[in-house]
Amino acid sequence: MSEILLSSDMEYNYQSIAKKTLVIIVSILFFLFSIELLGLSLAEMAGPFTDSISVVTANPFIGLFIGLLSTALLQSSSTTTSIAVAAVASGAISLQNAIPIVLGANVGTTITSTIISMSYISKQKEFRRAVAAGTSHDFFNILTVLLLFPLEVNYRFLEKISASISSSMHVAGRSSLSNSGSYGFTSLFETSTEWLVTNLGPIISLLLGVVLIFSCIKLISKWLYKILIGQTKDRFEKAVFRNKWRAFSWGLVITSVAQSSSLTTSLIVPLVATGKVKVKKAFQFILGANIGTTITALIAAVFQSEAAISLALVHLLFNLFGVIVFFLIPYLSKIPVYLAKKMGRVTVKVRLVGFAYIFIAFFLLPFTLIYFSKNSEKKIDSAEVTSGD
């Protein structure tokens, strides 16, 4: 009798996994479809709209804070970077202008784990540890931006390296990539995307593409979480955090598959808050997650133009350089953890600090800087026109 029950349970588990896998595959196909739809919609809107995008994103600081603010609102860097990839593929934004958006998205995605840490506010010790775990992700990305953003603005080194790599890559048996647009897989969606853009119009199609991208990423994350973590959640910390390389590797692998660093880093906050995992070990896992999250942009770009692939590679290179600095260099690796622990201690003493930090860093500061940067550019343009007259 027990053998019959066991075999029926195994059969049910196999069917359940097969069902979840099918949902994930369909979601990935819809994700690729939405990228194609978004790119075609942007291409159809060429003209004043794309010109205005180019003008706005020409200022790298505005691009950086647009990426930060939009990701903070969506709570998904994968969505922001995928939209940026589609925009570059369509020619709506240049590679140079899109890079700051991707860098900003890396900072904006950290808001999820920080918000989750606020849920422990009623318990002093747990709250301190939770804030430290959540903000360690913040400080890593903020410090990496402070390190690499000035170099990119002045020397465009991420752009040059990524362009060099993408130009030498081979996709779908081709000897080199072409800037002519998408190929291979995306031809499967060509008829349907063209029909949608023609009948719905480019603006409605653009909005539909954004909604589909966001929904697909969330759906993939949800179902992969159930497959990978759901049944082994209690043993998760024992399997993952034995040493720093294991923690880093698990962070990379789980996030690569789940396509959401917000999801995987949010798993860490409760473990640190309850004392099951140290902040240092959690930070090592988060570093792996930052590499793993770049897979979404790579998937979005793989059938697109050379410039789009270059942007996806910039996302990877940014996180890779950050990991090299703050994981492999012993003294520097202590800085984000130290700042995170300090934030935890300060927030426990003054609870309002945590909420003020989220509001100012992720919403008020980016919005204010975008607003004043646009106004200052208008004044410069009007001054130039006046002097020209």
C-alpha cells in the first residue's frame, strides 16, 4: 500500500514539475515576443518621440537616475534593462545613452530587499540584522556606480569593451553580428507583432510590450521559485552558505535561472534577520546574484542588433567589475558590509532613518535631479539661441 502511495506521489511531483516547466517555457517565449513587439513599436514611433528620448538621455546623469527611478517603481531591474535593450535594438536610444540607464537600474533593484527589511521594525535585533542584509545590496551597487560611472562618462570603457566583444560573437551560425536588426528566433514573431502594431498603433503596442515583459519576468520568477526553493526552503541555508564560494555560486545560479535578483536577495533578509546566516555570507550570495541577474538582458538581446548585445554585455561587465573589486580584493570587500552594519545600527536607534533612506535615495533624489537637470539644459539651450541671434 505504501509503495502505491509513494509511486502516486512521485507521479504527481513529476506532473507538477512538468506543468511548471511548461509555464516557464511559454513565459520565455512570450518574453522574447514582447521584446520584439517593444522594438517594433519604438521603431514605428521614430521621429519626434525618439528624438525627445535621445535629448533626455543625452545627459548621462539623467539617464542614470531614470534607470534608478523606473526600477525602484517597477522593483525589477530585469524589466528596465530589457526595455533598454529593445530601445537600443530599435534605434530609439544610442548605446552610449542607454548605458547610464542600465547602471541606474542596478541601484534601483536593491529597493526590494531594503523594503522587506523594514517589516522587522518591531523586533530590535532582527530589525538591525535585516536592515544590514538589505542595504548590503544597496551599498555594493552604489559603490560600484561611484567607481565605474565617472570612468564610463569620461572614457566610455564599458561601451568599448562590450562593443569589441559583441562584434566578435557568432549568433545562429553567422560569422558576425549585424546592426540590421533581429534575426533567427524573432522571425517567428514577425507577423504577429507587425499585425499588432498596425492594428493597435505603436503607442498601445509599446504599453502592451512593457506589461508583457514585466508579467513574464514575474511569472518566470514565481514558478522557478516553486521548483527550486519551495520544497527545500528549510534546508536552503545549510546547502548554500558553507563557504563564500558556495554562497557566491548559489546566488549566481539561482538568480540566473529565476531571472530576478530581487527575488533571490529577498530570500536572504529573513535568514539574516533570524540569525541563521551572517551578513558577510549573505553579501557573498548577493554578489553572485548580481552576476546572475544579467542573464535576462542577454536573453533579450541575443536575437537583436549588435548594439543591443553590447548593452547586455555592459550590464554583465558592470556587475563583473564590481564583484572583482568587492569580492576578490580582501580589504575592499569589507566596505559594503561595514556600511550595511552601520546602517543597521543607526536605523535601530532612529527608526525613521530607514524609511527616510528609502524615500530619499530611491525616489526624491532621482526625481529632483532629473527635474533640475532638464531645467538647466533648457536654460543652456535658450541662452545658446539668444547668443546665436
